[in-house]
Amino acid sequence: GAKAGAKAGAKAGAKAGAKAGAKAAVAVPAPAPELVSPEEVGDDSDAAKKKKKNRRGGRGNAGQMSAEALAASAAERAAELAEAKADQDPDLAILRTSVAELEAQASAAVTAAGAQATVQGQTAAVAKAKTALEAFITDLDKRTAARKASLPRRWQPSHVLAEQLAELRDAGQMDMAKEVQVQVEESEVAEACKALIGKFALLKARVEKAQQAVQAAGKPRSIYAVSSNIAAPNTGGKGGSSAAAAANEAASRAAQEERLQSRLKERASTRGLDEGANGSKLHTKTLELSPEVTKYLVSPPTRFITRFEREYQVVVEGVRPPKGSGKGGKGAVSAPPSVPKEIVVAAYNVEEVEKCSAALKALDFTGTQTREVDRSVRIRELEQEHGVITFKDRSSLTIYGSKAKVDAAFASADEMAKKAEGERLTMDSVDLDPDKIKALTTGGPRSVVSGWRNESEVKIRVVDPQADDENGKPPMAKVLLSAKSQADVDAMKKKVQDFVKATAVEFLEADVSKLYENRSFRIGDSVEVQLTEKARWMRAKVEQENDDHTFSILCDGDEEPVTCTRRQIRRQEAYGDGGMARRFRELCDNSSVLVQKRDGGLQLVGKKSEIGSLKAGIIDLLKKASYEPQRVTLLYEQARVFHRDNLAHIEKSSGADVRRSDITLVLVGDDEQIEKAKEAINEVIRREGSIEKVDVSEEIVRALKGGGGAKIKELEARLNVSLSIPRQTLQVVALGSVSAVQGAKRELESFVEQTEKEQGETVVRELRLNPADIPRVIGTKGSTLQHIRKTCGVQVTIHDETSSVEIKGPEADVTKAEKAISDLLEANEEKASAAAKARAG
């Protein structure tokens, strides 16, 4: 897949006429050395052997941390190799030169624009720079698009494939090793191409920044503004030349500082930080190191500065002198033309700059050596123990450091190789059908192979070749087994072989299009629509499909169609809105059988017994999809008794599929199943969904709901029914069994008769009061009014607009309430009079 994707991308790039195609994006003069891969960084120390249990889980904390560190090391080295290959791309070198020239041109345009006193002069100064910058960005976007088109849709990391390659070679599987070797090379090409795209993005950011500066300089300014950037007149002679050189050097340093700022901000954004966003000061330090050290720091394929950048969170660059700065004096020891004389370290934190600078100054590569080493040598351990830097090229290892440190490191490498010689793993493999390999690996952490890894110390790797053989047939897949014990390998091999024997592959030939959700609708289709979110689904028909991919839908009972999106529409059949697809997914989820869609049907892979039951379920599902659905309409109050448990009971007793849509039950099955389902529905209604309604007045409704609905709760608990009073109606609805609702109806009728009789003896009196007395009757937070209602047993209503109090209840209670209000007001008047006399005295 990665190989085909890379070729297709290269072909597309060539057809597009891009200057550099997919292969040119990462092409290098010669194959770059391969960095350390995971199998070359294994951990075979005694401490690790004691703590290590298996590959997936159960290892001790130290062993787990070591494995994670080794994996991270391999990934880092793969990233370094990709960066090094990307740096060797010829187009990148040309683009970097162009960006530097454009930045210098933009800086000159900004300076020239500041020296002009008129708007016309400013426009003329920046127009040329704007055009050049825009043209470069357009060209860079095309190059980036060509590189992206060349990338395969997906690929495995090169360091993971390298580990597989080593294991295949150890197992003697040379044919498969050749295929994996090709995949490793293709993956390295893709990773280098991805790194190159990232570098293109950084160049674009630099050019866009220069473009913003030019655009700002071209904005109109007052002709009275005085520019501080006006250059002094050239007086000629040596003074003019030195001034030009100084300006050239200053421009070069300014461009470098902008470049460092851009790289630091890019690094901060990838780490999720906000450094430099608020104008933080950039700290830099320039170092002059030995040319032999600088060469390995900045030049590919080693380019060790990336290590220091990651470790200290800084940006490190080589400083190259501006053009025309000369070659230096006689006898000076100069670096090779491709190696900068100085290194600049930059960061927003001065401590990071100092730490990185100290580490760079301490580098000593005078004892560098290269030797052939065994792949069991643990590179990271050598670096940490001896303070050296290593670079792995296939089987050769280069160690950089002083002579003493390098000799000690190679001595340790020899010891590791000797120790690993007697600890080679026992390996074996099992061939199996490629179709069965999916049943072995599907499920992630819950897959069959994951379970084996967790319960055994055997290392298991599944190799599933993607390409067909020379005859066009898929090759056999393999399960590679490795462990220190031959007995462990044999036991695991038997498990795999038993799995292969117990696993069957069957093909179900059928039209399975209905098993997968389809939201395509044609004119005249019966559908259901949901006009607003959380609204109920309504039956409708499709009138037409509009140009903007919406549909004109005519709802049942409406005269004018409405416009709906595809998401607002579902099919009206029993399996509408993906209902059949949902049932199919449920069948598959409840089975361990792997189901794969193939031309003309489905392929089933799994245990033979489970395949039979799943196959029968799918056939039954397809059969039911051909039936015409039957609908049973319920009363609104009855819908809630057809919950999940009752629907499941109806399905089990009848064999039909039953689902509820709002107040409609949709039944799917043959005639016999439909009749049984209807009988089961009627039984549920007799048992739980019978309804009786009692007409009542507003006074009765208030009496039932009074006291927090105490009367309703008492009747429900005593009669085992559900009582409700629908809004905007004067009816009490009783829901329950036939006998229960009839008893509830008799109780309600008796309650209504008794209440109306009591209300017939009720009198209503109205007391007109002074507006100032109304608050006294109400009291603090209504306390006085509540006290009168409770002690007198009457209804008291305050009418503010008429300054009156309405009292309703039995005559004796009303009279008692009137007296209580009169006494209250008299007491307040006496209290007020006494207070007035006291103030007058």
C-alpha cells in the first residue's frame, strides 16, 4: 500500500508539471546512512531480564521505562534521518537562498519606504518587493502541494518496519525480508518527504513575515512625518565602503535574528507552549568551535545539533559571513567552505542558552572511530555511560568523543555482543490463510493475539503481506514466535495451530446493500422528517431534490412542501434511518465472528459454530427486510407502557420485529408472526395500558393538585394506576390494568361528587380595604395571609387593583376569617395611635 501510494503520488506530481516531483522531493545523491533502529537498541541486561515478563504487559517499572526509552530513541533517530535527507534536497537549498534574498530585498524596501516623504514614493519603493514575495509564496504553495500529493495515504514508521525486518532475517524468512526491506525504504522516503514539507512551511512563515513588514511600510503616511531611517549621504572613499559593509552585516544579522525567532516560535507551538507570544526577549550566544566538531554538528547525515535543540529547547544555527566579507588574514585556520565558522545558540530563556553553550564547548571529537558491531549493542546505553555521541549506519557504528572515551565505549560494545551471543532467542513461525489473520488481530487490546501476549512471555508478531504473489494470489500470512524457551515457543505454536483449525471462512452470497445505511432518496419515496431538533418524526414524501443537495418534502396533511437536509430525513420502513443497518451491527457486535463486505455478499471468519448462528441471523434479517411493515397506532398515554422490556417480550413471543416510533408500533414479519405480535400487544394493553377518562371542573383539578398533588399520589398508590391531567384539558386519565382503571374511575367520580357537594355550601365575601392596609394583611413574605388561610380553612385572594380581599369557604369559616382581618387592622391602628401620642408627649 505504501509503495503503490508513493508511485501514484510521483506519477501525479509529474503530470502536474511540478518542478520537483514526488521522488525528487526526497532524492539524494546516494542512499543516506540508516540511523539506529529498535532491534539494534535491545535491552538484554541482567536487571532487565529479571523484570521483563512479556512484550505487552506484566513487566516491571524499570523494564517498562527502558522499553519506552528505547522505542523513543529509535523514533528520534528515524526523525533525525528524515531531517537529514530533507536537508539534502536540492530544491530546499535553492529555496533557502531565495528566501534570504527576498528578506534582504524586503528589508531594503522597508528602509527605502521610510526615507520617502510622499505616498507615491512609498508605493514605488515597496511594489517590487510585494510582487516578488507574492510570486514566491505562490510557487512555494505549488511545490508543497506536489510533495503532499506524492505522500502515500498511510505508512508504517520506518523504525517499526526495521524491527520486523531484523526478526524476519533472524527467522530465516529471506523472501519476506526482501519485501519488508522495500517497505522500509519506501517509509524512509515518505518520512523524508514529510520533513521536507515541514521545512517548506517554515520558509513560507519567514516570507509571510517579510510580506507583512513590506505591506506595513507601504501604508500611506503624512508627508510631514520625519523618518529616522533616512541614510546619510555617501561622501565617497573608504568611508562609503565601510558604511555599506556595516549595513550589509547588520541586515544579515537582522535576517538571522528573524529566522531564529521564527524557528523558536515554531518549536514552542509544537510543544504546546506560548513562548515568545508576548514579546519575550530573544537571548543568543555565538560560539566558535573546532571545524571538525562543527562539521558533524550542522552537516548531514549526522547533524547532531538537532539533539542539542531537543534536549535544551533551543535553536542552533551555523553563522555564515555575509557576502563580500573576505577570507581572513594570512595563516588563519579556516573551516571548509560548507562548514560555518561560528555557531549561534538562541532561546527565550538565558539559562537554556548557557547550558547548551557549555555542552557544545565541551565537545571533543578527536578520538572518533568507526567499527562493525553486533546489532545487540545498546547504543543509548553507550552514550549515557561514556558521555559520547553515536551514529549507526547499518552494521557499522561511529562513536564521536575523546580517544579515551571512544575506546572505553567500544570495549563496552564488545562486552554486550559477547554477552548476547549465548542469549539468542528461539524462533518459529506458523503459516495461515490471509483471511484468518483478521480474526486473529481484530479488536485491538481485546483481540485474540493480544490475549496471548498478555498471558505468555512469547513475543508474537503477525506479518500480513499486502501485495499479491507473481500469480496474482495473496501470499500466506505468518505468525512469528520468539522466546528464550523452546517449550514456550512450542506451546504458543500449538495455540496458533488450534486457532487455525477451529477458524472457518464462509461466504454468504446475497444482496447486502440494505445492511449498510443508505441516505439516498428518490422522488416519491416514503420517508419521515424531523423539522426541528428533538421534534417528533412525521410521515412525508419526497417531492424533489434541489441543486443545493436539500430535498423538498411534503408532510402528510400539509399542502405546501418544506425544505429539509439529508440529516432531517429517514426512511419510513421498519428499518428506516439505518434501522436495518443498526440491527446488522448489533448482530455483528454480539458475535466474535469477523464480517467483511465483499463483492456479491459477505465473508464470515470465525468459529464454525458461531458462524452458523450469525449466518442464520443475517439471512433472517434480509428476509424480514422484504416484508411490508404493519403499523399499530396507540393512544398518546399508552405509548409509555411499550418500553424496551415489553417490546422485547412481544418480539420473543411472536418472532416478529417490533419497534416504536412515537405513538406507532411498526411490526415486521410474516402473517402468522404479525398476528401473534398483535395479540401480545393487546395483552400488554389489558395488563398495563387500559385507559379510563373522567371529566372534571377547574375546581376539581385544583382540589386534586392541591397540597403537591397529595390526592393523586394517594389514589395511585392505593389503586395501582397512573393518573395524569393533560394540559389544557379538564380530564383525569387513569392508566393501568382493566380492573384497576375501572376502580380508579369509580373513586374519581365519588371524589368529584363529594367535592362539588362541599363547594355548593361555599360562600364568597369581599372586604374593601384602604390600600395601605393590604400589606398588613399579607404580612412579611406572606406570613399573615398564610396564617389566616390555615387557621380559618378558607381561600383568601388579594386584589390589588381594587384594594379588596376575597374570602371563599364555608360561611362560618368565612365569618371567622373576616373577624381575624378586622382584629388585625384594629390592633395595627391602636398601635399606630399610641405611637403618635408618645411622639406628641
